[in-house]
Amino acid sequence: TGTVAASGTLGSLIPPSVLLVLYGVYAQVSVGQLFMAGFLPGLLSALLYILMIVARVRINPALAGDAQVSSNWQEKWQALKGIWPLPVLIAAVLGGIFMGFFSPTEAGAIGTSFAALIALTRGTLTRTAIKQALISTAISTASIFIILIGSLFFTRFLALSGVPVAFSNLILGVSTETWWIIVSVALIYLVLGMFIDSIGLLLLTLPLILPLLQGADINLVWFGIIIIKLLEIGLVTPPIGLNVYVIKGALGKSVELAEVFKGVTWFIVMDLVALLFIILIPALSLYLPQQMF
């Protein structure tokens, strides 16, 4: 359960990511650069997860369970044939963005068209499927825009009250060192991430954080990846870890909530290690954007 809950957070960092798009639009940073910047940190997080799982299973083989599945190469190939559309779709969308063929907004429409074409060739593009897809899209989009509208009102209020300037002066008044700003922002996101949804937290805090980052002349692409990683951690951190509750809801009474939170503990540790790497080695986030753009 911990593996599934924690792995679900990787989608926030590995493109395409809604959080990266929202951050890019709000901070006026290239979404393409953010997608490239999140790629290596996302792979690092996945690698740390794998290493931790392997190490724990070697120390305590009982963690892996007793289930064994044997299959030949023909069966494996048949299983892989069924998933080919997914990597092709992802490669087409991300490749087009990175190579400059279309913008991230246009990529959404192109990705939808590709997905519809794949569903058509498989015979699953029914009237019911289209209706459900449109309803799900409308609900997801509406919820994001409601939060966005609220954040715009909040931003206007903050601008009139002078809170961002006061907040920046408060942080920079202690020290103008980059490490102090990182620690301050990280603590804010780690604490608030325990109680607030990631999209809401991002949109509510950016009006305060961005003036501070701009005043300290901090690279917004690099720090954007740090913020998204902090939001990832919040998705599995008690007491409100959203992914944990999703797993609990899916499994019902077959697993206790405390057991799922216990399962994600080691993954949170690995996330903190990955966060440390991202902070100490900016090139981990900035190398690919610098090469591509």
C-alpha cells in the first residue's frame, strides 16, 4: 500500500504534470523548461524508491510476500503488446513540446486527439465512454478554475494589503542567504502540505513566495522543482495525505489507515533525500532545460 501511495506522487514531478503547468503559468516560467527540469529529479525519486524497496526486502524477505508468478517470454510479449499506446502517446505529446512543435496548451488538445484515435482503433470509443470522459474533464477543469479564481481574489487582496512585501522583508531581514530562504519556504510547504491540497496550497502560497524568490534573484525553474517536490511529500504526509486516503478508499476494510501511513514512512524519507539532492545539486534540475532551450 505504501508503494502505491508514494509512487502516485511521482506524477507531480515527471511530465506532463498539472502542478508544473500551473506553476509555470502563475510564475510566468516556460512550461517546457519546467517539464525538462522535472524529468531527472523524478527519475531520481523513482530510483531511490527502488533502491529502498530492494534493500528492505533483502533485509526482511517477508516484506515481499509469498506470491510468485511464472511466465515465458511469449506471455510477457503478449502482455506488453496491450500497453504500447501509452508510451507512444506520452512520447508524442512530450516530444512535440520539447522540440517546439506545439505549446503545452496545444499539446493537451493533440494528446486528446491521439487518445481518441487509439480508443477508436481499439473499438472502445463508444458514446458512453465519450460522455464519461467529457463529464470527468468538466469536473476536473471546473475544480481547478474555482481554486484559481479564489487565488486571484486572494492575490489582489495581498497586493492591496502589502503582505508579500512584508513577508519578503521578514524572511530577508533574517538573512539574504539562499539556504535560509530555501529552509524557510521548505518548512512552510512541509507544514501546510500536511493539511492543504497540493493545487490549493500552490496557488495560495505563490503570491507570497514569488516576490521573495525574485527579490533574492533565485532561479524560478530550479525553485519550482523544489516546490513541486515539497508538494509531493505533502500528498503522503499525515494527517491529510491525500494519496493515503485514496488507497484506503480503494481497499476499504481490508487495510487500516494507520497501516498505509506506516507503509509510506520510508518513502517520505527517500523523498527528503531526493529533495536534498535537488537543493544541493541545481544542475540536476537545470541541465536538461539548458541543453534543450
